[in-house]
Amino acid sequence: MARKKLETLTEQMFYVLLALRQERHGYGIMQAITALTKGRVNIGAGTLYALLERFEGEKLIVLTRVEDKRKYYQLTPEGDRTLREEYRRIRQQAADMEAVLREEEGT
């Protein structure tokens, strides 16, 4: 069975979309991710711009403006839907793990 495009997101993909719930330019996205994750997740410029191009092509984000050579992007409704689906998937994984741990501990 063929996998749907962006059925699951990598951690970096997830955080780029999460950062774009607010309009930001590339460097602002990297700063927001670093701040949100307290430095646990860092995205290099090459990776970021490849993801932005892909997300724009998939209509998950939209270019909102260009100012002083900076391109600003924001999440689209489709991007928000994708982000929320991934959040639900992650929560379900965590719930499954908790169930297994409870069963192993006999509680």
C-alpha cells in the first residue's frame, strides 16, 4: 500500500509547522524552535529551506510577504489540519506506551 504524503512528520517537520502558527521568516522559525525546545531541536538552514519549499508545494504553508529579502510564511488551514493530526498520533503513541507500562507494573 502506498503511503500518503506527509502521513507522519519528522520531529523537524512538526516543529517547523508548529512555529508557523505565527507568521515568521526563516531565521525567526529557527529561533522559535530553539526557544520552544530549549535547544533540544535545532534545524540547519539547508534543512529548513528544503522543508519550507516542500510545505509550500504541499499547500501546508503560504508565503505571506517579502520584506528586506526575508520571506515570511504562515500555516494554512491544511497545514494546521496536518499538524493537529500529527499531534493526535503522537498522543496516541504516548497513551499506548503508558498502557504497556501500567500492564507491566501490574497497576
